[in-house]
Amino acid sequence: MGMTPGTLQSTTTSTSTITAYSALIQRAREAQLLGSTGHILSWDQETMMPPGGIDHRSQQMGLLARLHHQMLTDPAIAEAIAECESDRGFCEGDSIESANVRELRKDFDRATKLPPRLVSELAEVSGKGQHEWAGARSANDFARFRPWLERLVHLNREKAACLGVPQGGEPWDALAETFEPGCTAATVVKVFTPLRERLRVLIGELMSSSHKPSNRFNETKLPVDAQAQFVRMVVESIGFDFERGRLDTSTHPFCGGSHCDDVRMTTRYTESCLNDALGSSMHEAGHGMYEQGLLRSAIGTPVGEAVSLGIHESQSRLWENQVGRSNTFWKWCGPQLQRHFGACAAGFTHDEFYGAANVVEPGFIRVDADEATYNMHVMVRFELERLLMSGALDPKDLPGEWNRRYKEYLGVNVPDDRRGCLQDVHWSMGAFGYFPTYTLGTLYSAQFFDSATRAIGGLEAGFALGEFAPLRAWLNSQIHAHGRRYSPSALCLRVTGSELSSEPYLKYLEGKLRPLYSL
Amino acid sequence: MGMTPGTLQSTTTSTSTITAYSALIQRAREAQLLGSTGHILSWDQETMMPPGGIDHRSQQMGLLARLHHQMLTDPAIAEAIAECESDRGFCEGDSIESANVRELRKDFDRATKLPPRLVSELAEVSGKGQHEWAGARSANDFARFRPWLERLVHLNREKAACLGVPQGGEPWDALAETFEPGCTAATVVKVFTPLRERLRVLIGELMSSSHKPSNRFNETKLPVDAQAQFVRMVVESIGFDFERGRLDTSTHPFCGGSHCDDVRMTTRYTESCLNDALGSSMHEAGHGMYEQGLLRSAIGTPVGEAVSLGIHESQSRLWENQVGRSNTFWKWCGPQLQRHFGACAAGFTHDEFYGAANVVEPGFIRVDADEATYNMHVMVRFELERLLMSGALDPKDLPGEWNRRYKEYLGVNVPDDRRGCLQDVHWSMGAFGYFPTYTLGTLYSAQFFDSATRAIGGLEAGFALGEFAPLRAWLNSQIHAHGRRYSPSALCLRVTGSELSSEPYLKYLEGKLRPLYSL
């Protein structure tokens, strides 16, 4: 595992390298510490802040972003990095130290390309944009959000230009690199095009089957307070540590926080469907356990950070789907549920519980989508944000283009913008280049779960007994604890022995859904 | 009112002064903006943070304190201040601009006396100290808190030495100046000594009276959820704006937040006594309305900040006592309460409600104390922190000295440290020199209320009808909107026509309590 940062001792490394590395790590930790204060403020904005606080909060976020950027681009960091890099022996191999130097070099080069004014403006406008988006969404009023979208598109195109578009690439690529190192629009298209075809066929078959799983449990009203207690029990059972984290309520579920010992997840409850809250909570708990599982001694350095959003999403999707929608999970969860809710949840069979978690039905809302149609939603967004970034799509034409694609990909008529292009928070936060990580994560999740199943005897059988610790421990040692030590693709190869592929996912999906639909 | 900062225009002021003043205000606002992020993190620590987050949070607070101090002590600030000061005409009188320059000079001189290391260490140790105190308190274990107390006493004595003890003064004075400009131990003693004597006589008379007000309502169990709804209604009725603030639950009620549009209050509920939550919520709402009432255009500059903790406390005590424990308030509140709680609160007479809010009974706990005994609790703390700061009292001897004084001043035997010297959060937060502001605020509150009664016709009669807006508006224009424009003593003179005196308070207290006890 190499040495942990901060306690570096070596007989072969020169004193000046050791000094430079220590100075570098100290600065990296300090920048991360300041950045982490902004994470708490973001969480607070979504969960606690009174509405009147938005202007001041945006100013706080702008200032923190500027100070953070100042720390990241301090010339002393460049000097320390160069000093470490000049020691060839130190930077060879994949020790924790060499990985930290490699990743800090990337971060520094990237940060110095951005003017401080842009960094601060993006943070301010994102904060306010998100707030305005929430208002526009609940008022179903795209016109109200449009000027903010235009400003955010403009700022992000400027950002892409500053970062530099890779040879043969496009502006979208420059932005996606932040979220998923190594990801370009071209590589995404290569994965998405055949995947879309296979999913289209599968969805068609499922929809035309005369046998469908029962949806009855999804139409059962359960009191929200009791749902919250139940969801907390499940999330704790699968391994989220509430001594080092929280679960609150917000319009859009998310997982934030500022440290492995202070992880903040949110979910949301609807009286009529426990599976909404249960699914989103297990999803966020997957993110949360990744954060809680980072190497504590490396916190504040790249090796103590999640490697990419795609890998992050693999953890959330794995707990939400491979676990939370599995046959054996419901053998445990069904009886727990009946004990907890008493009469309200009596009279359901195992097949009804398991079926309700796996009903496929094309709809308008991404976060409510089943596993088969989910990726179609992501593809729509990827295509649109790519066009927005290249300038080929004017923000004013977004609703029309959105609705046209929903008809084409999912066969549905979007009834209004609230359930259309205003549904997601991402663009309002200034996050362009983010969406494909949802599908990449979904593909990773199936591939990782295959490896876990091979590595852990009786893995799925254990779920029926409420045994989740072996899976969590495996994910921790294989994925969480490495942080950014390996690139996403190197990590995938290391954990699964193969490059990322859609095959495990399609095999998993078809293998589960076809029997449920008697195909 | 003069000009608002940031929009300075003048025909007599030189261009260089205008430039310097604008630069000064911009830097002051930025420092305040960064400081305000720490206020949200402090609130979060007390209300939301999972226990595991404490170490990282302390580091965040240490870093923010250091960066904030760096901004406050930037030599460019000194230059801008000196430039403004050199323009005699600009700095004469009490315009908003001259007040800002005067106060920023004080802040700068004070900040530069403190080494950055001490600032950061105090912030870190205070955060952790507070956390350890909470643990020690609930475990009733003074020995666990003692090392933290020793460290905090040591750091604060160092701080006092850096700040410089005024001629003929003592270390406590240097610390008290932060909380109450112009306050010294000697001036406090001068106020406290005669006050103690008068209170001792009054308490003696009340305790030996054969007629006491009914305590029955304080022994009535009311569901906590319903209490929370009720308290929120009252707080909103007296004028706290929930669009620009929150009310949450914490062990120790407090009022924090980061801006006049984002004020965070807390309270606590006990099933057996609504008056606990009601009193503490009205108290915190008094603080909250002060913060919400600051001059918006001056936020981020001294004129947009509360002038002192004593004046702050005058606002909280006024709403808690002069309003919340008044006869006419209960003519409104009693029927509201009976409507809200239904059968649970039926069968109480007005006299029983009003009486229960005014029962006098010497006890151990400051925050539960009635108006007559409250100041005795404060005096105990003042004497002890003065001795701790001078070095005459060893922290290890604190429990003994605490208990001895409680016996002497309040005639009670403190049963344990949890209900003794571990009850308050202040010293664990590193706040020495703070306590007397509670009594000063209490005295100010009575004096201000007298002026309000003279200025507003039918003020108290209005309470019976739920009319609180005239009082709030008066406090806003007389006190809130001035921020630090006038010193506490100048403000008192301006608002009431007199220097601070105990007389209005004693007159108010005796005038209310003696009839309630049939004296």
C-alpha cells in the first residue's frame, strides 16, 4: 500500500524531495480544508437555508471559490510539484506519493487555466441559478429560468475555452474531464450508441409482454414519518455510519458533506410510494459509504478523494439496483417492512414486493425511472448538453428539442417543462458534462458486482439474511480506499480484469427482467 | 442619516479620501463575508453536525479564523484607514462614514495585536472544547473538561496579554472589551454591588411571603410537537421573519446566522414546561430581530453590525421579560394557548398563566432562572472568570468556589457539577468576559422599555390584542438600525436621555413582583 502521506520516510528519496512533498501535501490539505467549508454551505443551502439568504449565500460561495482557487494556484505549489517530479525514482510506479504528485499536477495545471474572476462568477451564478431554477421549476416557467441558463451556458463555454479543447475534440470534453477523467464525447458515443439499440429492443419486448409484475405495492400509502424511520434502518443495515453522517430531506436527493467523518445525504418521501424514498436513500447511501470509506490518513490529498463521478455512481447504483432491486434483498426487506408498517403493509407476497421494485414503464422523470429506461433519460441530456456547449443549440430551443427526443427515445409526450427540461438541477448548478457519468456508473456497477459475486461466496444469499457487510468491505478495499490512486479505467481493469463494457450490465438486466415479464 | 456606505458621493470630501474609503469598505465587507461562513459552520456544529465530524470541523474553524484574521490585518487596510483619518472633515461628527472609520480603526488595532497562531489555535480549541464540554456535562464529569478549561484559560490569558491590560485595569478587561466596548471589571463591580444588595432584600421578602403565584401551569405536560408549532406562531407574531431566518432545536438555545437575511435561532423543549421553550424562544427572537433589523445597506461594515452583547441582550431580555412575562401579553397569549392545546390547557385562569410566568424560586440553573434571581447567577460567573483570568483561581478549584458562591448568593446547595460549574457553554467556547453582558442587557432592557412606553401610546395595552409591531418598529429605528454607529453608552443616552442605571430595572421588578406576592 505504500506509505501514508504526511508520514513520509524513505532511505532512497532525497531530503529535498521529502521536504518538497511535505510542503505540497500541506498546501493541498489546506486548500481542500477550505473547499470543504463550501461543501457544508452548499448542503445547508439545499436543506436548511431560509429563502431570503440566497443572495448572501451566493456571495459567500463566490468568495470561497476565489480563495480556494488562489490556494490551488499558488506558485509555491508549482515549485513543490516540479521538485518532486524532478526526482524520477520518487515519481515512478503507483505509490500513494507518486499518485498524489501526478494528480496534484493535473489539478494545478487545470486550475491555473481559469481566471479567478471566472471561478468566482461561476460559483456565484451557480448558487443563484440553482435557486432560480427551483422557483421556475415549481412554477413550470421555463422563461424565468432561461436567462440563467443562458448565462450558465455562456460561462461554461468560456470555461471550456480556457481549459482548452483537446485535439479533435469539442468543448464538452474539456468540461467532462473534471467529472470523469479521460472521458470525451466520442468515447461516450461509442458506448451509448450500441447500448441504446439493445435497450430499445429490451424495452419493446417488455412493454409488449402480456405478463407484467404487480405494481400494487407502489400504490400503497404509508405514513411519511414511519417511512423515514424504516429507510434509516435499511441505510444503517447496509453499512452507512450515522455517527459520521446524516440523512435529511431535500427536493432533489443528493450526497454531500465535507469529510469522511461528516457525510450529508438527503432523500425525499412521497406518501404513496415507499420505493421512491427507499431507492433514493440506498442510492445516496452508496455514495455516502464511498465517502466514508476513503483512506482517512489521505484525506485532503488526491488519494483521499473519490476518483470520478462515474465510479461514484457505480457505488450508488450498485446499492440501489444490484442490491436494492434484487430477489434476495426483498426476502429480507419484505418481512422487515411488514413488521415495521403493520397492517398498512400486510397482505403482500414476496413476488409483489420484488415485482414492484422492478416494474418497467417509460416515463418523463429520470430519477423515478426503472433500470431499463433510465439510461435513455441520460442519453437525451448528454446529446443536449453537447449541443449547448458547441453552440449548436440555442438555450431558447431547449424545451422543443428535449420533448422531441423524449418522444423518439422513450415514446412519451412530455406534458410540461416542469416534467421536461426543468426537472434536473445539474445545468442550473453550472454542471455540464456531468450526465453521462450516470450511465457510465450504471455500467461499472454491474461489472463490479460481477466481480464481487465471484470474490465473495454466497454474496446474494446473504442479502436474504440482512448480511451486507461482506459486500461493503469488498467495495471498500477494492474501490473506496484507493481514492484517485488509479484512473477510473485502470481501477476498472484492476478490480474486474476487463475494460469497461456494457455486456455485464445488459446480461444482468435481461437476466432479471425477462423472467419477471415471462419472456 | 448620512450616506450609505458603498454609494459615497460628496462635494467637500477629496477624491483620495473617497477612493480610500471605498477600498476600506470593500475589504471590510470581504472580511465580514468570510467571517460569516464560519458563523454558519458554528450553527451547523451545534444543530446538525454528526458527532464524528468534530475534528475536521475544528480544523475548518481554525483555518477560517486564520484567513479572516489575515484579511483584517492586511496592511492595505491600515493605509486606507490612515488616508481617511487624515481628512479631518471626513472623520468629524457621527456620520455613517466616520463611524465606520472609527470602528474599523479599533478592529484593526485590536486584530494586529494578536498573533495568527493564537487566533487559529483559539478557534480550534474552542470548537473542540465545546464538544468535550458537552460530553463532560452530560456525564457530570468535571475532570474530563478540566484539561480543556485549563488550556482555554491559558490561551485567553495569553490573548489578554497580547491585547494589553489597560492602565489600572486587569486581564479580564482586555477580553471584555470585545463583547462590550468600554466595559471594565471596575465598572461592572460598581453596578453589581448595589444591585446585589437590593436583589437580596427583594428575594428575601418574596420568599418569606405567605402568598405565592400559582405554579400549576408550569407542571402541565404538553406535547413537544404542538409546543413547537405554538412557539413558532408566537415568535412570528412578535415580528421574527421566517423568510429570513430559522428556529431549530439545540442543547443550549442561541441565536446565530450569517446575515440579516439568514438568522438562525434555536430553542429547546421539555414536555413538562411550555414556559421554558416559550421564554427561550422569545429571548432568542429578540436577538434575531436585532440581527434582522440591521441596516441592510451597511451589512459587512461596522455600522451594519450589532454594537455590543449588552445591547444585544437588552433586546432578548426585553421580549422575554418586559413583553413575555407581562400581564397584558398573557391576556393575548393565554387564550391563544388554550385554543392551540385544547383540553391539555383548559381550566387555567389568566392569573394562573401570568403567575406561572413570574414565579420566583432560587435554583441552580441560570437559563431557567426567574427575573429576580437571574442576575445572582451572572454575578457568580463574573467573579469566577475574573479570578480565572487574573490567575488567582486555579481551574481545578472551580467547582468548590462555584458551589460556595451559590450557597452564599442564592442559598442553594449545588448537587453536582452538571447543575453547577458545567452548566454553561461559554467558557468552553473560550468566551471569558462575556457573562456580565447578561446583566447589563437586563438593565438596558428595562431602561429602553421605559422610553418605549413613553414614546408609544397604549404600548402595553396593545400586547393584549397581539399588537407587537409598534414596539418592534421603535426598537428598530432607535437601536437596531444604528449598528455600531454610537457606542453602547452613547446609544443609551440617545435613546433614554440617561446613563445606564439599575433604577428602571429595580422599579420594574419590584413593581411587578411585589403585588404578585401580595407585598
